[in-house]
Amino acid sequence: MVKVLFVCHGNICRSPMAEFIFKDMIEKTGERENFYIESKATSREEIGNGVYPPVRRLLNNMGIDCSGKRAVQTVKSDYDKFDFIIGMDEYNIRNMQRIYGADPDKKIFKLLEFIGSTSEVSDPWYTGEFTKTKEDVTKGLEGFLKYLKEKGYVK
């Protein structure tokens, strides 16, 4: 089983967007039973809150249900639990390394690395550009899926 964790600051916008879009992508490959996919926050600010309404609407418009998702914070033990830990920006990466203590197994990635970009997925909480964030997340996830296929994780 491939275990994937998506991480952002609050776990109400970008990381749940990545979690649920990726679950949908994996479902379409027919390999959903081979994946465990979650999302979490580096901060405690939004713990217990649901997916931010504009993100929920955007996902619903894609036919993706994220109801029941509540923000949770990543913890040190997540490093051992997951195979891939994917942050949305450098700030997330630094906070994950602080929480986990380092990245000796090279499990931490920035999402847009998978499309050969050093760019970051901008936080729609601040930009208000939820559609742009969805486009970036989707491109990054497509690159990640391609990477997983090349490495033999997905047929």
C-alpha cells in the first residue's frame, strides 16, 4: 500500500484539495485499494474545522465529496507512517522538517516539484484565487501520478 500525506498550513484549503482530487484520480486508475491518502496541517489554527467553503464548492462542482473532512495537525509519527509527504510551499516544508525532525528517508516533496517547477502552490486563503490554486494542485498531482507510474507504484 502506498501511503500519501498532503500538507499545508491549516488543512482547510490546499491540502484537502490535493487529498480529494488525488483520491479521485487514483479511483479512476482502478487502484484505490492500493493507496492510503490523507491531508494534515502544520499549524493548530484550524484544527477541527471543515474544508473551507469555496474549496468545498469547487470540489463539489468537480463531483468530489469532501464532507466529513476536519483539519488535523501532522505529528512526528506521521513521518514513519507515510511513504510520500507532500507540502504546498517552502514554509510548509520547513515546518514539516521541524515537526518530523528532518527528512532522512527523502519522503518530503513540494507538490510542484513533480512537474519540474520550483514554484509554490499559492494559498487561496490569502489570494482568493481558488481556481488558480486548483489548476496548480491538479498539475502537480498529474505530475505525481506520472512519477508513481514511472516508479511502478501505479499501472
